[in-house]
Amino acid sequence: MKTRIEWKAGLARRIITPQTPVWLAGYGTRRAPEGILHELWLKVLALEDEGGKRLVLATCDHMGMSKTIYERLYEKVRQRFGLERAEFMLAFSHNHCGPILEDDLVDYYPLDEEQRRLVAEYSVWFEDQTVVAVGEALADLRPARLERGEGHCTFAVNRRENPEAQVQQLIAEGKPFKGAVDHYVPVLAIRGEGEELRGLLFGYACHPTTLNFTYWCGDYPGFAQQDLEARFLGTTAMFFNTCGADQNPLPRRQVIRCQKYGRMLARAVEEVLEGPMQPLGGGARAAFEFVDLDYDELVTRETLKPVAEGQSAVHARWARRLLGLLEAGVEFPTSYPYPVQAWKLGGELLFIALGAEAVVDYSLRFRGEYGKRAWICGYANDMAAYIPSRRVWEEGGYEGGPHLDEYGRPAWRWAGDVEERIALTVHRVVQRAGG
């Protein structure tokens, strides 16, 4: 017997492949585009419950999203559609074969004035495309059934515990990988009144860094979405990165491997669709909060000057910019406003969204606390920096050590209590979203 329809859903999409020679994001170098492997996409899912409560999720094939763009884009969406901040979520895949965006990793790239202009123009164009797509998704709202399920996919490897140079040998010797992983694949199916599959939302915890060449593509999430849309014609497939900050696709650096990982992920989604899925009951609730994450120690003129004169071009750019701000009398903030968001869909799904590059411990923790009804989305709304758990902070290393400089922050490291501050905020927003 069919369940009563308690939702409306709308879907829209836009190609966002740059038409100008803006550089590719990631890896901190000049990466001029040579061509295209496949298109980059912005996709939007709009949901409405029986009481008229609307939620809008936009996903895109970008590496990062600066607070500058997020705030500008949200203000446009608020003015145009009347959405509250809690009702709009922007998720970026962290793909390293997409374009640089304005103010993301502001000191990371050796941009000249021409590139700054191209980046700024592309960023505004992307914002406008997003606003148009949100409008189209809201206009497309139709009766829909929502179903959830979870699969399993295993190509993500904990990069902190498994040096990339040793991975092939470990595989050849049949030895298991070390370290924390979260191989679950959350899947939300959006079906029409006639049970036709209209949309798929799915996630995975892993860096989209299989490729480091200079062709536009969506890395493994792009291939996974392509495979699913070819398998289920007329369906819009959307990807979100869960908490993959310390997870890499290994081995990597070959297109054939990227296609393989995309196919593995798509197959995991297909297996969920082939089995029994749980219908979502009606009712949407949402909550949002910024929490101040403290810096460990602010930089000073004395600590910046050696860096500004050092051999690392990335860090020298950062130090010189901050020295200029200090000379201009700017007082640096002692914390950063970090976004935490929660959506509750019926009684069956709790969607928790964390900003920036959260390590896998966050997903493991919150799924332990809230159960399998909880899906944890990382890389949402603002690419603030790496977000270490307390364990990773104590261990140090790239994700937990002194690397906030690469994100343009006026400090090298977070204070040691970031996990507990985020966890307390998650608990508050979940409670306000109905638990």
C-alpha cells in the first residue's frame, strides 16, 4: 500500500563550467585550464511540507565557498524568496578540478590582477546562476515521496595513518589500512506520485582529489552523478561530502581510477535503491547557529616578519597581507564564526551540516549520539579551514596542526576546545530543529 504523500519536491540544475580562463582551485599553484573532461554542475533540491515549510539545498562542484560568497548568495536568496538562513543550505563537493572562487583560500594562489578580475566575475555569475536555479526548483514543487537508506563504499582511505607512497604495497601484501574511516553512503530518493525516481541525494566521506590535472571535471563525485543519471534517465543526482577532511581516494592520479571510484559510489547508491528503503513522514524543521571558534594564538608583527621573508610563497603572501593590515591599524578577531545547521525531515532523518573541512571523527561522534537517522554533511556554507577533532588536534599533523595560515586566518592554529564548542552547538540546533 502506498504511503500518504506528505511532501512536495522541486529540482533544478545549471551548468557552471567556466567560459573564461579562470584558474583551477587547489594545490596552491597556477593551474590554467586546458579543456574539459565533463561539465561542472550546480543542482538544487527544494522541499516543502504540508504546512508550507520550505527547505532548499544547493550542491555544486566547487572546492570551497568563502564566507564572502555565502553571505552574498544567502542575502540574494533571502530577498528573492523569503528563505530564512536555517532554510537554505549550500554544499560544495570540495572538487579540486573546479574554478577558484572569490576570497576562498585568499592567499593561496599567485593571482595577478587579470586572474583576480576573472575570479570575481565568475563568482558573481555563479551566485546569479544559483539564484535562478533556486527559483526554478521552487517553481517545480510537486507532490513527492521521500525515502532514505544507507549503503557502503570502501575506496576512501585515512590519509593520516596510511602514507600514500605505501598504499600500493599495502594492497599488494593484503594488509588492512589503518585509521578512522566512515564508509557509509547516505541516500535520499525523491519519487513522484507515480513512484518514478525524480532525484537522488547521496553522500560520502572522501576528498575529491583523485585528479590534479588542468581539465574541468567533478572528480569521483562528478563521475558518480553521471553514472546515476545515465542509469536512471530523467533523474537529478546530487552529491554532498560528509566528513572527509582526513580521507583520500587512494591510489589516485589517473582518470581511470577516478572513473572507477565514481562507479563504485554509484553502485553503492544503486544497491540501496534495489533494497527496502524507509519512507519519510511529513514535517520539516530547521535551525542554524554561528559558534565562535577561538584561535590558539594570534599572529604579531614579530612572528609574521620571518614568514614574510621566507621561502614559502603561499605563507609569504599571507604574512605580507596580514602585516599590511596591522600597519593599517586593523585589530584581528580572536575567533571565527563557524556555521552549524540542522534539518529534521519527518521523524526519520536528521541532517546535520558543518562548515568547512571537518574530519571523520565528527560524523562518527554524531552518528553515535543520534543514531543512523543522522546524516552529517561537511563542506557546507563556508570553507573556514580544517576542523580537527580533539584527538586530531592533539596529534597535530596537517589537519590538526598549525595550518590556518593557508586559509588566510590571523593565527596558525585553533584553540583545543573546537570539538566541544561545535558539539554543544550541534546539540542546540538539533534541539531547536525538533531533536
